[in-house]
Amino acid sequence: MNPIFKHGPSPQHRLLLVLFCSASLIFFDHKMNSFENVRGFLQSMVSPLQYLATTPKQMMNWAAENIVTRRQLINENQQYKIAELSFHQQLLELEIIKKENERLRLLLASPLRGEVKKMVAEILSVNSDPYSHQVVINRGSDDGVFEGQPVLDDEGIVGQVLHVGINSSRVILITDVTHAVPVRVSRNGVRLVASGAGQIDRLTHNFVPHSYDIRSGDLLVTSGLGNKYPEGYPVARVTTVVHNDANAFAMVRSEPVAKIERLRYLLLLWPEKSPGIFAPSQKPVSPKQTKNDKSENKKGSTNADS
């Protein structure tokens, strides 16, 4: 029969025994590395428990990153579409700016003389009347524009200023039926007059004798007569030459070298001495005025002698 109460080691003895065993294990492990294999084995046994312990956290992170509501996806898709439209708009604007830059470069690179002052102008509106070829530009008297001023593009002569306002001006094109340009054949110097035919791709040349040496493809340039256009600027290229003995004159037609139907930017030219808004007119001098001028000159000379 076992006794009801057992008398074993006291708690103090047990504590001392445990401390002694712990110190011994620490000593042998530190000095002799006796428990390396045991530690690795225990680590291998505990590692699955560690993976199991971290699994819930990993699942929560995966769910937070990958499980997105349908509404969030729709909103993000809408934002991407708006951003794509914005990028397309910016791309179109860049293309427009690029084309305008190319046009301005061509315009400024037109064959101008070095001493001629020039200014770029933009077309604001085009006359809606099909029988009147006129445009309105964004330059006026504040910019020094004057009536009769020559206007051209990157290819050649376009027209001249017809009316001048403060901030805008009206330009008549060379294809207008009321406009004419003195020209000459660049090949041999034969002089002609290029008149507008009311069509953007045609100029007519009236009263051309059959004896004139004009061929299809000849380049017509300004002759400088009339002091409206500087000499030597391209105007048109001959397209049709018909000699009919039944008619007193040959039928000659040409096509403007300027892109009349695609005008956007124009170039204004100034002579060496720019006139005012209106061309200066010389008033006749009366005989009384000449007598007064002579008497004033005599008085001035006597005063100088004295």
C-alpha cells in the first residue's frame, strides 16, 4: 500500500538542481558545441509551426492586394480612359504646333533680300464672296502696315494690302478679277501683265503678241514696274500657250506658285523707306508758292550775309 503523502526533495533543492543542470548545459554547449545537431533538429521541427503561424497574415496581405471590388475596377478604368483622351489631345496639339512651326520656317526661309524688312501675319478670315478673292490679316497700322504693301508666302507673291485698319488689314489676292501684276518671263525677260481670273489656280495674260517667246513651264516673276512689288519675286508658272492665227493675240494662262487655297501665314514686306498708311501723293505747286519760296530764300541769304 502506497503512502498518501510522499516526502521528496524540497523546492530549494529542486531549484538548485535545475540551476546546476542549466549551467552545465550552457557550459558544454558553449565550450564543446555538443548540442549543434540537437539545435538544428529542433529548428527543423519548429519551422513548419512558424510557417503555419505566419500563413494567416500572408493570406490577409494577398487578399488586400488582389481582391478588389468591381466598383474600384470601373473607376480606375474610367480614369485611364480620361487620361488616354487627354494624352491624345496633347498629341494632336503637338502635331498642330509642329505643322505651324514648319510653315513658319518655310515662310521665313523664302527668297528675300537681306535689306528688306519683313513681318509674319496670320489670316483671320476669308471673304465668302466667290467672285472676290480677299483675306483679312491680324496686322494693321499699329504694326506699320500700309496700303499697297506687297504680301507673299513661302513660294511667291500672294497679293497686296487693300485696306488698313488699326489692328487688322484686308489683302487682295493676285487671283482676284480686279487685280493685275506686272511680270516678266524669267528665262528671257519678256514682259507681261498677270491678271486675276476669279479662280484660285489660274491667271490670265491678255494682249500677248504671237511673236513673244513664251513656253509652257516658264516661270513668271515680278518685273518691278509700277513700284508695287519688288523685282524678281516668283508669281506664276505658265501652263497654257495657244497660238491661233484667227485671233490677234495668243492665249496665255498661268498658275500661281503661291498656295492660294491653303494660305495660313503670310509675309509682309517693307521697302527701305516705309510710307505711311496711305501712299504719299505729290501735290502740284502753284506759281505763287514758288515765288514766295524764292523770296524767302533771298531773305535768308541776305540775313546770312549780314
